[in-house]
Amino acid sequence: MSEENKEILKINNLDITFRTTAGPVHAIRGVDIDLFKGETVAIVGESGSGKSVTMKAAMGILASNATVTNGTIEFSYHHADGSPETVDILTKNKKWIRRHINGKRIAMVFQDPMTSLDPTMTIGKQIMEGMIWHFKTPKKEAWDKAVSLLKEVGIEDAEKRMKNYPHQLSGGMRQRVVIAIALACNPDLLICDEPTTALDVTIQAKIIELIRRVQKERGISVIYITHDLGVVAKVADYVNVMYAGKIVEKGKIDEIFYDPKHPYTWGLLSAMPDLDTDDERLYTIPGSPPNLLHEKAGDAFAPRNRYALEIDDKADPPMFQVTDTHYAATWLLDPRAPKVEMPKELADRLKRMKKEASDYGRE
Ligand SMILES: Nc1ncnc2c1ncn2[C@@H]1O[C@H](COP(=O)(O)OP(=O)(O)OP(=O)(O)O)[C@@H](O)[C@H]1O
Ligand SMILES: [Mg+2]
């Protein structure tokens, strides 16, 4: 296999349960995610669907009441001498992961920059910290690298900013600093967990643009977690749609946007704001995600699904294959199922989006 299409992260059949005083919460149920070098994979789904927990597992930072009951998380990287290595993160202890993975080979950008920055430390120190800890980089060299990182993420007066504390920066600038910290050790994989939700719309667009640019320039792989399909359209090569701890549809970006098969994906796409639909008319998926404390038989989405079949209440649908790269877990794809098309309004909307995309050319 050539370096270019090498798989760097392979999550296989991951199952996670949390112990709570109310009982076990089966939060992640058989999740598979594949990520290849240089690509961007989005994980999209409503609040509580398991996006963050999945990625925390990959970084070895699950809460102490979590138990991984099944699965593997294979991460591939190169040692300093160039020799390749693949490890199952789940078999490693926290100390090993901190030493060899976190911040060094996998870096994470969280939703709220304030929680990931130390208010008592200058931003310069915070950018230099990882380089000094992981690579014993001499201080002067770490300083110079930090200054160039600040420039790379679009911060002016970088030398002066090095001495600032987080509260002296705007929200957008703080998120840029968090990205600079994440890039400081040259990671192979950047995980962005809702990196723009705390920011206003114009700043959001700039941060998304920044992440795309550094990804292209550095050739790193990115996992982008969001509940916003509008963001997904701008960043992703592949999309995983999550619902109640399961991947319910996955495919290439065009397959998910122009030929979605799962009624939940139809709902998410219909609920996506765009320029042509005013907010009042915007669709919302009825009901709310299930309480994972009370597992029920059948498809977890059935109670909210107006296309649900009788079998949905009895058995969880398997992943049906649509193309080599496109899969969806809905009984509607069973050969015995009645033929059901997506709502006409959504079909029209997707057609319009497709036309706009070809008119303007998605980079
Ligand atoms: N430490 C914990 N103890 C118990 N339950 C937890 C814990 N952490 C997460 N969960 C549960 O796991 C499920 C998935 O949570 P997760 O944070 O991954 O959701 P998410 O998709 O990232 O949502 P959001 O969009 O709100 O960030 C939720 O039902 C949540 O309540
Ligand atoms: Mg989350």
C-alpha cells in the first residue's frame, strides 16, 4: 500500500458503557471509523450521539466511569527513525498514551478555547510546553517555532502576543492559539471537536478556513466533530452520521449530501440552514434522542422516524451497502422493504445545492 492511501486510524466495533448511579449507559454501540492519511472525516449527529466519547477513547482520555467492552482503535505512525508502527490505543495505559500519542501524534482542538487554555500562563509558554516536554526542544528554538506557529495561524504581532495571557485575546484569537498549540508537535492527526460553536459566524468561517489550509499545507489527517452539516459540507471527504451511539450512515461527502439513504440523515439535511430557506420555515426532526439508560429493542431512531417499518421495533437494522464507500443502517434498504424516497422538498433542496456547487465549484 502506498503512503498516500495509508490508513492512519481504524476504529473497529467499539463499544463503551458508562457506570452511573441510575444504571449502565450504553453510549457507544459497535462504532467503526476509518481514516486515511491526509483526509478529513466528519462525525455528525445531534447532541449525545457519542461523537466526543468516541474520539476521547481514541485519545485515551475517557472518564473514569467508562468501560470499553469491545473493539480496537488502531493508530499507525512512524518512529523518529522512520520505522512504521501500529498500536491498539485501547491496550495502552494513560501514561504511555500521554508520552507517545497525545499532543505529539494526535492533537485535539475543543469547542471552547477557554477551557483548553491555562489562564495563568502566557500563550507563548503554552505553545512551547509540548515541544519542550515531548522533544526536549531547546527554549530558544521552541520560542522561534512558537512565533512562526502564531504567524501560521494568522496572528499578527506574534512576538508581542507570545507574552499575552489568554484573557487578553478575543475568542477567535484564542481558538487560533489553541490550533497553534495543537500543531506545535507536528501531529499526524488533528481532532477538532466542535471547534467553532463558541464563536460568531464570520469568525467560525475563518477558523474552518484556517483548519483546511493547515491541513493541506501539512498533509495531516483531520477528524471533524460537529452537529452542523453546513460545516461538514465545507471540510469533509467522508462523513459518518451518528445516532444514539451508532454510525447509522457513512459515505463520501457527495454520497451523503446528494444520495442520502437514512431517514435520520434526511432529517439532518432538511434541518440544515441555507440561504434559500428562512429560519422560521426550517425543518426540525421531531422528538429527541433516546435516553441510553433504557435500551429498547429495534432501531433507536424508529420512534422519530415517519418511515419506520414494523420490523424497526423488533430488530436493529444492519449496515446495508449502497456502494463500495456508502453504507446505511436502515431497514428501508432491505430488498423486502417498500420503496420509499426522501421527501420531495429535500430532494429539490439537494438538487439546488448540487447545482450551486457545480456552478461555483467546490474546491
Ligand atoms: N462520564 C460520563 N458518564 C455517563 N454518561 C456519559 C459520560 N460521558 C458521556 N456520557 C453519555 O454518553 C453519550 C454520548 O456523549 P457525547 O459527549 O459523546 O455526545 P456528543 O455526540 O459529543 O454530544 P454533543 O454534541 O452534545 O457534544 C451521552 O448520552 C452522554 O450523556
Ligand atoms: Mg461532544
